[in-house]
Amino acid sequence: MGLIDLSRTTSRRALLASSFAGAAGLALSSCARGTLSRPAPADVLSLFSDNPSWNSGFQDAGRQLSRLSGYRLAPQGVPNVSNYQQIVRMSAQTDSTADLIKWWNGYRLRDVARAGILADVTAAWDEADRRGWCRDPALRASFTSDGRQYGVPLYKSYYAVFYSKPLFARLGVDVPTTWQEFLHIVDTAHARHITPIAAGGATSWESSIWFQQLVNGLDHDFYLDLTAGKRSYTDVPCRQAMEVWSDLYRRGAFSSPDVSVSDLPGRFTQGRTAMCLYGTWNTGALLDAGLKNADLGAFLLPPPPGGNRSVVVESGVLAVSANAHKRQAAEATARAWLDPSVQRAWTGFLRDTSADPSVVPDVGAVREVVAQVQKEHVPQAVRYWEASPPVLIEGNVQDLSAFMIDPTPSQAAKTVASMQRRAEKEWKAWKS
Amino acid sequence: MEVLTTGTKAVVTRTANRRSEGPVRAPRQGGVRRAVWVGAFLAPAVALVAALLVVPFAVTAYRSLFDDNGITARFVGLANYRSLLTDPDFGRSLLNTVMWVVGTLVLPVLLGLLLAVLTHSVRWGAVARTAVVIPYALSGSATALLWTYLLKSDGAVNQTLSAVGLGGWQQDWLLHWPLNTVVMIVATTWQSTGAALLLFLIGLQTIPAETIEAARIDGAQGLQMFLKVIVPQLRPMTVVVVGMSIVNSLKTFDIVWLLTQGGPGTASETLALTMYRQTFTLNRYGYGAAVSVVLTAVVVAASWLYLRRQVQPQRGGAA
């Protein structure tokens, strides 16, 4: 055993002293104040989001914002949604918070707004309305808590069926205008051993996509009442939606429920899958993954028999922290966010739709959806994920995931009964 | 091993001190100085345990008495614990955790023992051992990613089965309970057997050659040699391996989170996942704290009961 001769290089005392100094240094550095505990530099506003890949888009939008409000954006992204929520919930109560925060609308916004961690930005909505940038009462309602607005729309996505244009041509089918035509495409693809629809959700929120689509498609008003806690999950329209969903599974319409949307570009390119119902916010990711703009199409799903045409929308929130270091500047930026020049820069990056209907990115699939929405004056409903209290939604989404594994009529009955039991409990908790 | 030796020495020292207490009395000043020195050496460890374990546990236990959404909190007493008892998801989570404990006790420990004995003294043993140990060097998330590609419905396992004409054997491996929990235990076994193997190899090297030789002269061989001589000699190392397996399985999180996220629904959740979901997904900090208190109680109770039974001072040896 060759022992190291410390006396030749350094004394034991020096070694111990430097070790203690190092440990003390580490301990002290862990107590240091973070960058968010100080105001951002002069003309900069800090912005917190759960999506680091959006940073360059925020910088593009920030360059336009600096002309209007005098402030540009310094985005910081936390890639994990759960971690992000914890950080915002904790930091927004302290002086160590960002000026601007990305959040979710509907009940998720109300959940934090009523706790007082967000600033009132009603003036931004008033200005957008006055200037004609956004006159959308339904969308505005989903940003409202106790009659005031607590964020401006980051984007406005529609849930539409993406499809592979080359594959549709190969199958000899066209964009469906009725439910029967849609079923014909499903049957044609299935007969050719092509997965008609990619639909994941075995372990994720995506299990709510087809549920919200079918309930809203069958009875739009019922969907609004159901998500507001005024109707029961065991009522007829809900049970009917589960029957239609179950029937689609029987027809072989869907992929295995553990499919991932990130596999979609490959599946479309290889001709293995024909369609996928998803939010238009995913368009950029699909194109970045190699799908060609010319090969990607999108349409609104026709309503099932007895239903009416309607579309599910989703909107992110740009909120101002109540404890923001530069609260006035952040509020001015929120007022300027919906300016068309900012929206063009932002949606050009995102390749999704803006809350301002006049701003549409130059992407074929998105333009097709927007044109259909505007032409048919389609009623809109807030996405299920944000449409009811978060704890209720999270639990029900898990029930829907379990249904996707065993999509039988008996499991459907159990699923709606379980969802209703949870609804009764969680609405009571929400209102208490 | 070290604990036993130290404990034995302590027993001997205490007995010796007691015998010599009457005639020779140690000077009081020396005793105080010794106590100060002992305290000084113990203080860093005690402070670390207090700061990193005891205080957080006390805070968590206190928090479990509140209905807390991360922004506002309301005292509710033991209501979170009462909710736990009536929550069917918690029952399933407890059952899954028991499956993990049994599965990871049976598979990695037995396989590690068998592989260590079988490869200990054979010519190409090192190659076999390396193959088993390599997965242990992978991180939990890398392992989970690999097994996701294998076990997805259109993953490598099902594609291979289809390619070799065994399409009828294809399964939705991760979508149905209890199959998903079983295959995740198998995935964990693949990764963790290497650790058990290494520890058992160390144990095998500590068995005196004379003991084996004596047993051989007495006619012991094969299975008899393994069961009657090697296994009893490996007892101290088995205590360590089994103890580590129990604690690791009770806090199983990463592989389940990455493979199924506890789903479909909550079908494959373990206690650690339930704690995470309640706290960080549902923002029910009080309820999540209650789950973590229960989990801590289970881990401590299981470890204490097991070690109390297995690790006893060797009084006979000290006499």
C-alpha cells in the first residue's frame, strides 16, 4: 500500500483548512440571493415560463415590445411543468419573483388569482377591446376571477384533426364534412392496415382530448354546463359521448393509447397513421420534426349525429406578478402584448394562432383551421384541462386514461360514475 | 460487520469498566474532557442528521395537519390521515409497494446470490459478472428510457415477437395492472442485480478457505455445500443486501414515474408516487405530507424490525 506523503506536498493542517474553507464557501453560496430577488437590468423585464424552447420567440416579441413599452423580455424557462408550478406558487409570494409569468387560463388561473399573487390587468383587455385587437367575451371570461382579468392571452389554439395530405391522396379520401364521411376515412384506413387516428393518453392529460371533443361536439351547451359544475357526468350527453368513443375503438379507429405525439411526424411520413386530433400549438413542433408544410393539413372534426359544430380552444396566459419588481412596466407590457406587431413576431415563431383573429401565421394547416372557424362562426369552448377546478380535472383525466385501456361500454359507465363522484366532492371543496 | 465488531468491543469495554469501577475511580476532570471530545466528534454527525432528517420530518409531520395548497393553509387536524384511510387509490398504492418489496427481495437478491456463487471461481466468470454489473452503472432514467422503447405497445419486444412468429404473445406490457408492475420489477431487477452480485462477491471472498476445505473433507459438495456452508457464511452480507433492497423498494419512484407515471389512472402508483402526485401535481401539500409521514413510518418500521432481528450483539463471542 503506497500511502501519500502529505508532508512533501502540503501539510495536513493546510489540507483540513482548505477543506473547511471550501465547505464554508459552498454553504455560503447556497444562502446567496437569486437573480430574481433583484430587479432585472434597466430596460429588461424578467419572464418565467414552463417552456425553455419558447425563449427565442419571447426575445423576438420583446424586440417589438421595447418599441411600444420601452422594455424587452428576458425569459427563463423551467422545463418540468410540476416544478415550474411549485416555483411560481412559492416565489410569487416573495420578492424573488419574475415580473411576468406564463400560466394557464380558466380555473387554473382562478386558483392562483384568488390567492392574490397576480396583478389585475383588466386595463389591458379594455385597451385590446378598444383598439379591436381582441373582442372575445368567451376568451375574456376564461381570464377572469371575481369580475377582473388576471392575464392576457399568450396564444389561442384550436383543437383540430391534423392529417397527412399524401396519405389521404393515397387512400382516395378528402377532408370530411360530415361524421359519416369521417367514419368512411376511418374504415378505409383501417382496411388498408393503416392506423386511422393516433390518440395517446394512457398516462397523460391527452386522454381528455377525445372526451372534450365528443361531449362538446354532441352538445356544446351541455359541455359548458358540465364543466361549470351545473350538470352531471352521468347525464345522457356524457354517456352518449362515451358510447361514441367506445364505438370508435370497436371500429379500430385508434392507435394504442401509449402512442406519443412526438412519434407523429414519423408516422405521417411513413404512412402508418392518417390523422391526429390535437391543439394547433403543436404545429411548430410537427414542422420542426421534419413534416413538410405542404404535406400537413388540418380540419375541424364534424360533429357526431345529433351534435353541432363547435371547437375546443386553449389559451396560455401572460400574467403580471403582484410582487413584480417592475410592476408598472410589466403592466404596460401586458397592455402592449396584443399589439399586432408583437403578435406577428410571436406567432411567427410559434406557428400558432393569436387571440387577435387578424394575425395568422403563414402555415397551411393553421390557416385552414382559422378559415373554417371564421367562415362557419363556430362556437368555442375552453379546453377541459382548464375548464373546471384543477384537482377535479387531474383526477378525471386519470379515469379517462383508464378508460382508454379498456374502452368497453361497462368501463364507460364506471368511468362517468367515478367522474361524477369526484365532481361532487371537488366542486364542494372549490366553493368552500 | 463493522457495527458488530464495534458493538462487541463496546460491550467488553463496558463490562471491564463496571468491574474496575470500585477500586479505581477515574478523575472527574478527565471524564469531562473525554465527554467534550466525544461530543465534539459526534456533533457534526448529529447536526447533519438533525438538519437533514429530523427537522424536515418534523416540518412535514406538522404540515400534514393542514389543508395547504401552497399559497393558503388551514388547520384540519388528522383529516388528511382519515382521507388516506378511505382513499381507494392509497390502498392500491400500498398494495403496489408491497409487490415491489416482495419482487425486489426475491429477484435481485436471489439472482445476485446465485450469479455470485456460480461465477466466483469459474474461468469466464469475470465476463459474466461484468455483463450483469454494467446495467448497475446506468442511471435510473437511462434505464427507464431503454425499457420504455422495449415495452411500449409498438416497442422492440412486441416487434420481435411478431417477427419470430409469436405475435399471439404480444402484450400491452405497461398498460394493464398487475402486468405493468411486474415488468417494471423485472426492469429494476435487470439494473440492480449487479449491486447484489458485487456485495455477495465481497462476502464470498471473506469466507476462509479453511472452512470450505474442511467442509469438502467432510464430504460436502454441490447444493449441500451451497446451502449448509456458503449461505450461512454469507449471512452478514445477506443482512446488508436484503436491508438495502427493502428500503430501496419502499421508496421506488423513478422507474415507475418514467415508464407509466403511475398509470394508467393510478394503477401502478407506489407510495412515493402518490406522495409526489398529491404534492406536486395536485398541489395538496398537506395530504402529500401525510402520505410521506406514512411512508417514512413504514420504511423506518420495516428497517428497524428487520435489523433488530438480524443484527444482534455476539455476546457469546465476547465472553
